[in-house]
Amino acid sequence: MLKLKIKNVDIETGGAPIVLLNTSDAYEMGIHSMDRINVHFHKKVKTAIVDVTSKIIPPGSIGIFKELDREIPIEDGGFVNIEPAPTPASVGLIKDRLLGRQLKKNEIAAVVKDIVTNRLSDVESVFFMASAYTTEFSTEETVALTNAMVLSGEQLKFDKGPIVDKHSIGGIPGNRVTMIIVPIVAAAGLTMPKTSSRAISSPAGTADTMEVLAPVNLAFEDLKKTVMKTGACIAWGGSVNLVPVDDKLLQLRYPLRLDPKPFLLASILAKKKAAGSQKVIIDIPVGRFAKIKHKSEAQTLAYDFIRLGNKLGMQVQAIITQGDKPVGRGIGPALEARDVINILTQAKDAPQDLRDKSLEEAGIILELGGKAGRGQGYALAEKLLKSGKAWKKMQEIIKAQGGNPKVKVKDLPLGKHKHTIKSSRTGSVYAFDIPAIVKIARAAGAPKDKGGGIDLHVDRGVRVKKGMPLFTIYAEHENKLRDAIRQAEKERIVIMEKSIMRVIDNVTELPSV
Amino acid sequence: MLKLKIKNVDIETGGAPIVLLNTSDAYEMGIHSMDRINVHFHKKVKTAIVDVTSKIIPPGSIGIFKELDREIPIEDGGFVNIEPAPTPASVGLIKDRLLGRQLKKNEIAAVVKDIVTNRLSDVESVFFMASAYTTEFSTEETVALTNAMVLSGEQLKFDKGPIVDKHSIGGIPGNRVTMIIVPIVAAAGLTMPKTSSRAISSPAGTADTMEVLAPVNLAFEDLKKTVMKTGACIAWGGSVNLVPVDDKLLQLRYPLRLDPKPFLLASILAKKKAAGSQKVIIDIPVGRFAKIKHKSEAQTLAYDFIRLGNKLGMQVQAIITQGDKPVGRGIGPALEARDVINILTQAKDAPQDLRDKSLEEAGIILELGGKAGRGQGYALAEKLLKSGKAWKKMQEIIKAQGGNPKVKVKDLPLGKHKHTIKSSRTGSVYAFDIPAIVKIARAAGAPKDKGGGIDLHVDRGVRVKKGMPLFTIYAEHENKLRDAIRQAEKERIVIMEKSIMRVIDNVTELPSV
């Protein structure tokens, strides 16, 4: 035991509790950076990970970050006693896995539990994820991983079933199908406690778009009440935090944009299981700019979802969808909310592609949930839309979440500053440059400025004449509009097909036969 | 660009510069934790990695850690402008490698350079090391890794060659051969700029032991002067820091006690190359408690060292040694220094095993360095020892490093508190429990208390009678002596052979024929 004087450090690490030791004290105790020690104070003991420093902390002192500080209310200048603490067994398990041994169910659970309870450092957790590349996760391991993740947070339970859900692998601008599917299937009597994400690097997530119509930061109890009252909700997943360990794991693999398959599968299905879902569809868009580039890859992933879902006691169905163009017309929270309302209220200029995709997905869920016979789902979904029942259900949800159910398209906070980009040539729309769309919509202020974004005037296959409007940029602030226009002048977001592919005017260019 | 108010954070991360952003500012900029931003101030730009927080830093402010602070001298309350910055290309290379692509020479160099210059986060660097387990390092990659590591720090150059060196894979208590080999080979006219490590979890490193006789924290120029004057030095590697990036990489793999082979090889040979070494021997102890457990593993490792050394322009010879017992009698800095002086001054109670191992290794180095013919090295080494030239050279080195060359064994600061443990039975010494020895010596105060440790009175094969002394514990402080005795009562560090292996008194126990 070594007695050290407390020096509080006014920072949170956000992860495992860390203490700073001076080099000479660490040397005396035989403690190395990243070793663990037990900190004793007032008959309490707390384990922390050591960072050794020759600066900031003088010999005889110990730097204590907020995390530990909260657990043991210690004042600057007080004293603690420290002693070396053993490394958690999970560290050895991670090493085993990295070096090639598949883990048992309870071993996977032990590792995840230690990540959840902040007993592992980031470096240790990273090696766990890296082990997915050295040693394939067996189905049993992936099941254990998912179950352990479910146990990391709270779980929803609803008496009225079937409980259905959907998830999109994402990466497609627009694509606000969730806000159309949820009211349709809830109107049919299914329960759909939907939690969605906010945009990280895209112009809008479903949570950002729903937030134009109603609050989405629902506390756990508010979410439950909304679902109990209306049969559904469209909430921000971050506010209920069903699977808190997932955020941590996502953050650690974010820098390399890694999606080790067992973690990708577990991340998605753990949230569904924690929400109490029984029937789930997974939308896997395939396209050059989508997360999944090839159909064969999508198919393998689909099988993986179905297999894992079954082992977890959920019926999963996967759909492979077009992922090479935006779905809907608006890109940005308010513009996307407008598309959603236009479809639900059957306005005549509602975007057909978004309507169709939503009805198709809703149809599958209705069939899965036993509300429609095989092949009858689309028709039922369309009927619920046309009858106005879907819009009525959406108004109930908006109201239950604390929004204005009488919202009209003209009330939506579209950016007051706008500018339309016209075609410089004649041709057919062949493709969209999705990264360019994202860049311009974000420059215009989306998703933080709800009214910023892009309104597309053309869809794929449309014949465009020179001078015809291609898209309009909306912004809440004039300077952001200027930034977005500058971006738009550099990028070509609507890609036109040339009728003449190549002009040959020289015989030497002909390929030799 | 977003203008934010500076809030200085009085902590060093020790790695890549980090800034703290409030969640809402990060959301507006589309920035995620672990993304990079450029921080603009007074026409300077500095890249930092973002940590997003909803606490501590209010919207409109930015938390700046000391690292960035030093580079851009900014005061609390000033303002900076920030913008998203691209991820370094090396992050993509690390991902490629993790997913199975071997890297080109310049790509390895780019990754290492970004680690050296703190452009990569710990998480990113960890994935680089983990990639050694998904995708084997080719010889070319390992060579590139080593060369890039050499370039991370300063390099020594001496005109007078050959420059020789040695390294032990380590893990064996005692084993202070370096302090005997260095003066012998320097006395023969070879140049040996030896840098050694301090103990992390063992009772003494060579640097800790040499420090009993002379300062070992030599600045770069002092080390050079010592070698130029005497032909050698025995310095602490940490003070000259020849390959700074190695410390960082070691620290990141320390929690899992990982030694990915290319990193292990590069770590050792980069330091030799940076020291200007031309001929190197690598000691690979094999034993149950040593780092390397099996001879076959040691042999593969030996080949790897030789092959890599050749590619780096060094002649490497590897020796596989007994690693299942302490070498020498003392364990702890002052006790080990005593053994060294006893051997060099030819005291009659000098430990024979340490003397022999040192002469054997010195002999090989003398042969490698062209000072002795093949098979003549041991004899020359013994001659240099017996003639007193080795001790004279050691005294020169001690003096050049700032110690007292007239040091005598009786002046050594052995702990004043001691206690001898006696044998409770009669038998032959069969083995030593090395982890128990380490634990007791450390409990007695080693390595921080130079005089703490264990003095073994028996060697393997010695016949011991009940009541004969096995070892004496030395401590500088009475309470540490008590702790060590308590440990010693729980552990059996000297393991005795039973003459009768098994008593058979029942025919049913006989194996069936």
C-alpha cells in the first residue's frame, strides 16, 4: 500500500476510470502505464487504470479523474492508499481470441460485461474487436455477443404483440421510409417501438427528420407511454440508450470505418431484441456509394441476419434494395419531413419512389405480423395510406411525443434562403453523385439547421433539357447558402447520360482484330 | 469554419493532440468523436483529434489539452477557428493491412511516421499492431518497420569499430552478464555502446544494477563522450531514447502482454541499428518461466533475428540459453552489483554460473568482432578477466559515467535488515520458482530500494540438509523485510527433488503389462 495525496483532475475520460501516477511512485510499486490499481479511501475500494507521467503529478500525489471522483467523493488534498490490482480475466480471454481460440458463451459474456462496466481500457476493447479478423466468430459466439449486449442496458416489454421493427443498413440520402411505415403498420394494429439514429455525417437521420414534427429525445418511460397509447413511436435511439455498450464499440471502430461482421450483426439485432421485437425486417441497400457494394455480399449478410435472428428468437426477413440514388425528393430534415407528410396526406406531388418503397416494406411487415396474407401486404398498406388511417396514426404519434398533430407542409421550417441550379446541357439523368449531395446539403446547414438541404427536381431516367432546374438548395443562413452554392459549382451531383458514348475519327484508334 | 472560445485543459494526453468539443457544435459540423479537425489560430494551423462531450465544455467552447497548447500558445478565453480535417492516409493503410493486404515499404514507413509524429490515435495504432495477427508481416515489411523505427529517433555513430552489442530476451532474475561482458570486450578494443532497460515487473534491470555503481541517466552527448573515452558504456536506454516510437508501441501492447513477432524483432534490432551496432548477439533463454518456453520456438526466433539482421546490414548471432533458474546469487540491484564486482575482481566466492555465462557470451562477441579466432573467444575473455584488464575497464566506465571507480563490495548499499530462510527438509535442489523469487525480492523493496532483494545460498543440484540456509532476504526498511518474510512463508522458491519419487505398496497400482 502506498499513501498518496489527491489531485483532482477536472476531466472525464468517458471510459474506464484512470488515475495518474508519478513515474517514481509507479517504479516503486512496480506499476506500468495501463496496469490496474485499487484505490482505497474511507473503507471503499475502486479499481482504476494507471497512466504514468513525469509531468503534472509530483511524486507522492495521484491525479484522479472525474469518473473515480464521483464514486469516491474525495477532496483535493485528501489522501488515498493504493495497491496493485489484478488484470481482469477478460484481458486474457481477449488475448486468447486474438491468438486464435474461439471463446465459450460465458467467456464472451465476461468480456462484454467488463466493457459495459468500464473495467477495460479502449486499447483492450480494440483488441477484442480486432480479434474478429484473426479468428472468425462462430454463430454461438455471435449469439453470446448479442445477448451480452442486450443485457448491457434496459429492455422494453409490451403486452400487445406482435412487436415488429425494421432497420436499414443505411447510407442513402432521403430514404425516410420509417416515418411512413411506422404509422401504416401501427394503424393495422401492430406494435412498433421504433428507435432511430441521428445523422453523423449525412444530412439527416430519421431522428433529425422526425424532430421537425415532434420531440424525439424521449426518456425511457415517455417512450413506453407513447407506444402504449399509439402502438408505436419514432424516437431517437440515443435518448433511450437501449444497448449502451454498442455506442462504445461503435466509437472504437469508427476511426477505421470498420464493421466487423459479428459486431455489425450484434449491434443491430441487440437493439431489436432489447426493444422486445419479434418480427424484424432488415433493409440492405446495395450500390456504389452504399455501405454494401455488391449483391452477393448483401445476400450473405441477409442470411447472417436471418440465422442470428432465429437463434435469438426473432423472425428476421431481409430485403436487398436499390442503393445507388436518393429515395424521395428532399434531403435535409424539413425537406424530408415535407416528403413524408405529402405521402401520408396523399398530396399529388408526393415522391413516388419513396411512397413505393415504404408501401413495399410496410407490406412485408404486415404479412410478417399476420395482418395480411402472403402477397397481400402491399395492398393493405396502400389501403391504410389511402384511407387516411396512416396519417391519422402519424398525427397520434406526433401528439403523443409532444408535437403539433395539425402540422401542415406550409408550416414546415424550410430555409428562407434558396437557390436553384439548372442543367447546363440536355440529356437523361443517369446517376447521382451521393457524396456530392451529402456535402452540399451539409454545407447548406443540414442536419443542425432543420431547414437546410437540397430539393431534387429530377429522378433517374428523366429527360432534361438545358436550362431546366435540377435541384434547389435551401438554407436558413445566407452565408451557408453561399457555401453550398460554391460547393455545387464544383461538383456535379446529377450525372447525365450521353447519347453518343464515344466519337471515333481515326482508324488507328480501332482495336486490332 | 466555426469560431470557438478556448478553454485550456491542464492535462497532457501523452499522445496525439486532443480537443474537446461540445456535442451540439460537433453535430453542427458533422464531426464525430475521433474525427480530426484543423485548429486555426494566429495564422497557424494544427490538427487534433476530437473527443465529443456533453459535459465540461459548453457549446461555443473548445477544450484544448497541453499538447496543442504548447504548439499554439493560446490563452484561456481566446478564440480559435476550426474546420474538419481529413483522416491521414495511414489510417486507410492500417485498415487494408488488418483486412489482409501486405503493405509496401513506403506504406509501412508512412504508418510508422504518423505514429511517431502523434498523428494517429492509440486506437488506430492498436489496429496496426493487431494486423500482425491477421496478415503475416513479410520480411520486407519487417525490414521497413525496423528502418522506419530507426528513423524515429537519433542515431549514434562511432568511428572506431567494430561496434558490437548484445541483447537478452530476458525474464531471468540475476543474469547480469552485460556488466561483465561490456568491460571484457571493451578491454579487447571493441566498441560497445550498451543501453539497457530498467525493471518493470522484475526485481532489477541492468540499468538499475549499474546505477548502484554509477549514474545511468546519460544524456545523448554524455553517452557519446563515455563511449569515445572508454570504448563502452552501460547506460539506461530510456535516457537516450534511441527509438522513441518503440516505447509507444510497447505501451499499447503491454496490457495484453502481446509480442507480435515483427514488432518484437523490430523493437530490438532498431535499437541496435540506431546505436550503430555492426555485430550483435541475441540471448534467448528458454524455460518454463522465461518468455520463450520451447527450444523449437527459440530456434525459429533465432533464425528470424539473423535473417532480419542481415537485411539491416548487421551480423547477428543468436544463442539459446538455460532459462529455468536465476543466474548469479544476488537478486536486487545492490546484490547483483556485488556479484558483478566479485566476478570482475576475482573474489573467491564469485558465482560460477554467472561468470561462465558471461565469459561464453563475451567469447562469442570477441570472435565476432575479430579479436579472437574461432573457438578462442572464451579463453581470451577469461584472460582479460584474470589479468584484471576487465575490472580496470569497468572502473574507467564507472568513472566516465560519474561513479566511484574505487567502489568495493563492502561499500555497496545492501539492506541493513535481513533474514535467512532455512530448509525445512533434506534433499537436492531441483528447481527454482522464479515468479516467487520475483515477488519476494520486490516485496523487500527491489528495484526502487537498491539494497532490497534476495541472496541465494544454493544452486541447482546442490544437496541440502534440513536446517541449512536457503536464501537471505535483504531490505532497507523493516516493514518491507516483514512483508517479504510473510511472502516467503507462503511460497516455496527452492524446489527440492525427492530421492524417492513414489512409494508403491499395492500390486494393483502396478501398470498392466
